[in-house]
Amino acid sequence: MSVRFPPISAMRALEAAARHLSFTRAAEELFVTPGAISHQIKHAEKLWGLKLFEKRGRRVVLTEAGHALVPVIRDFIRRITLTLEDLSEKSDNPAALRVTLLQSFAFKWLVHRLGHFHQDYPDIEVWISTSDDLVDFDAENADAGIRLGYGGWGKLHEELLLTEYVFPVCSPQFLTQHPLPKEPAGLLKLPLLRRSAVDICPRWRDWFRDAGVTVKRMPASTKFPQTSLAVQAAIDHQGVALARSAHVLDDLNAGRLTRLFPEVLSKSSVSYYFVCMPGREKEPQIAAFREWLLRETKKSQLEFDQMAGLAN
């Protein structure tokens, strides 16, 4: 079936008329005549072979087809409006620094520190984009990025930022209701907050192996798509999360979380890297962000190492 689409003006007329249930009020909103609203809606009805409104006395109401179509049209108008506004903003400010990174790292580490960057560089506007997928820098979707992995992304310029440690955490309140086991194996009897995603991040089995515990089968537990969600659940006293340093440093310092079994030193197999296209690291805006990022991550790395007992 070939579907023909009316002009956007007809869809706007339909959405406004459905919202007001009045052609007159829709016309006032869109600065046209009621006759123009009626004409646009009839045009859409003719194209689709559907009756969208019907009269009941002196008012109009949506038909079943109208009720089905209006939410879709409303969402389409909202999405295209937001997209056009975003594109317009990008056109107005092509010099903005676009940085891509994982959502969890942005939420738990970068966002809390980004204000420091703006204080040091008030003229640089940073746009943060989060994605679990590797961004194609050739397509100019981003100017710079922070990636989690093993390094070695071929054509990209990369610099090591952070190497983390992995350890279980829970809230202090959780420990008042669930006393800490004497041995790491005892954690298997507590509610473990786990990640459902299959990726390169360390998992509970890795930590238990480093703790000398053989796990034949992990117990049933609540699973989350991102580490930051599991950490938040731990903050909310729901169980024990397996955390990486950058995700919980601020929460540990603030007393919202407690580290369990600090004697078990488990290093993350993956690290955070600054990346960009080769040569672009010397561009003024990217260089400023890169140098600031290296300073901030150096501070965090020192805290990580002190927490692990590896620094004075």
C-alpha cells in the first residue's frame, strides 16, 4: 500500500484541532481562518481515505481513526521541531566542542567536574553526547571523545586517562540491615546488583575469582543495563553493586557508599582514554579540553591508587 502524506501545514492543523476540539481555536493558534483549518483537514482525510473528525451538535470530536493518528502526528511534529531547533543551534554555533563518551562515565564522573572547565575556559562551549557505540570521527559526529577499552583504535590519536579498580559497594544503611560477611564468598548470599549488558567491563565473576572464590552459578539478582544504574540502586540501599573507581569516587567521599573487602585488589582490565582524529589534539579548543582532562584525571587516578593502597 502506497501512503501519501499531506503537507506539514495540514498535520499541524489536524494536531491543533484535535487538541482544542475546535477549528476556530486551532485557527487562532495558527493565525489562519477556520475555513483554512477545515480545508487542510479535509485534504488529509481525502489522501488517507479516513474520517478524522465528526460533528456532534456545535462541536467536533475525533473519530476512532483520529484518535489513532493524532498521537503519531503530534510526536512527529515534536520530533521534527526539536531536530530543526538543534540543527539551527549547531548552525549558529559551529565552533562548539563536541565530546562523546559513555553515559555512565558522563553521569558519574565528568558532569560533576565540567563546571571547573567552564570556569577555566568560559569562551568554550562544550556539547556532551553519550553513546555506547563507537562514534565515527571521520563522519565528524564528534571532535573528541573518552573511550573505555584496551586502547589501540587504529587511526585515532589516544592518550591514557584513568585505570580503575573494581570492588563491591553498598550503602551504610544497607549494612545495618545486612551485616558484612566475614569472607568474600558470603556476598553470594546478599542481593547482588548486576549489569545485564554483555561487554568488556569487569563482572562479578571476575571479582570473585580475584578474591579466590569459585562461583559455579551466580545467584538470581536484579540486573541493570548500565553500571551507573546499579550504583544508584546501591545508594538507595537495594543491595551490593560491583563498582569501578570512577563511578563511585564521589559517592565514597560523600559517605553515600561504603567499599567492601578493601583487601581484595582487583584491577579493571579496561581503561579510559582520550581520543580524537590525529593532529586535531593540537587545535586550541580540543587542546584546552584535553589538557584540562589530563589534569582532572591525574587527580582522580591518585585517589584511586590511594584507595587501593598503592600510593602514599
